[in-house]
Amino acid sequence: MLSKQDVYSRLADHFVGLRFDWEQGNHYKQKFGFILGTGDQLLLTPGGDLIRSEQPDKSGKPTVLYGRHGCDTTATVLDGAVKKHPLKSQALKLDWFLWPQIPSRRPGGHYPVTHTAIAGYARLPYVLVEGAIPPALEDAAFLRWHVRQFIWVRGRTNGESRLLVRRVKDGLKENLPSELAELRPATMSPKALGQSLDAAWLTYMKDRPLTARGYLENQHGKWMRGQASQMTAEDDEIRTRATAGNLLPPGRKTGEMAPYLSRNPTPGSPLEKPNARL
């Protein structure tokens, strides 16, 4: 996160990260003849079209891959993709990010992988969204402010609107509760809701599992052990900043104003309604 600021800042500003599961991987195997491996990336347009690399892979051959087996994902490469495919809309919807609470059975297993597994893999807390979607989360600016902090999971669709913020146990210290917050948006202002989400995220980040643990404990990760000390140092820095309360979520910039504090909310936004009190 901290080691390649020029790459990370561009990813945070211009891209949304998606993980491929086995079924999606097989889709691209049929298309390209291979399944993406660890450390491989594809760049896609919002319509799902492939953004082909203009640079060769590490052996000098044309490639559709970026990262470990393709061309290096550098600031120059990302700038080229952004210039070629400029942003056309500020639209953002929670539906695009919702993970099912219960996977569906498909041939060969269940689809997709469980939300607890993906939350553990991404080392992020998850939010179980119950009842009606809160108006604040229907606002693109509010959602953009918070969407990268969590794995979002769709729970029951009836009953009271609640946001249950949780963490999975994998890799955590002993005696840490899985419950981080239970929020009732109907009784909260956008400001109170946003600050509560931030507080829950910071609580998780103070004790987030170490990324290097997998490489130290898993023989298949031994090729990365040379970077384990660097990754551990970065995780320590993240925990230190979270404890101090000055760790910024992905995509935010120092001094940037929260959307619910703006005097000029987006026209038509739930945040500009009279009952959207601060």
C-alpha cells in the first residue's frame, strides 16, 4: 500500500479493484487460453472490454496481462489507460459492490466465494446491509467516500434498515470481538453515519492481520519472503496511523472535505434534502 505511492494513488483515483473467482477465471481461460495467476491483473473498461497493454511482457512478447506475468503496472502504464478511456460519469451504485450473504450452488461448487472468505483475503471489515438501502448510500458522493473501506454484503431485504459492521477471525489477535458496529441509519444524520463507518474501519485497521503472515506460513508464498520485512514494516505503519486516528481510507486525500460537510451537495442527492440533517 505504501511502497509504490505513484501506482497506488492512480489506482485509488481512477480504478475500482475486482477479484476474479474460479468461474470468472474460466471465462477468461476460454477467451485467452489461461487463468490469471497470483499477482496477475487485467484492466477492463466499465463495460467489461479489455484494455490491452501497449507494452510487452517481461520476455518481450505482446500481452493482455499486467503485473507478475505481464507488463509492469507502472504509473506510466496507468496514465496511458486513463487517457485512452476517460471518465464519462460520476455515477456510483451500492448494487455494484454488494456480495451475497449466502452463495448459490453451481456446477463444481458454490458461487461466489463466501463474503467472509473474501473479507479475510482482502483484510477488510465487511458491512451486512439489512432492510432498505439507506438514502446516504444511494448518494454517489457519500458512497464514494466509504465504498473502499469495506466488503459490502446484502442481507435480508425486509424489516428495519441496519448496517452491521463485522470482521472475520482469520489472523486476528485473540479475544478481539467480531462485532465492530451496529448502525441504524434511519435514526442517524449522514454526518453521524459517515463518522461511525470511519470509526469502525479505524478500529479494524488498528489490529488488521499482517499481510506477510501468509508468506511466512505458506510454503507456496516463499517466493515473496524476501519482501516480508518490508510488508511487515508497512503494516506496522498502517496500524500506527490507525491508532493515531490519521490513517486515510483508499481514495481520500489529506484536507479533503467529507461530502456530508459540503455546503453544495450534488443536486438531487439525499444529502441536500431538509431532513438530511448534519
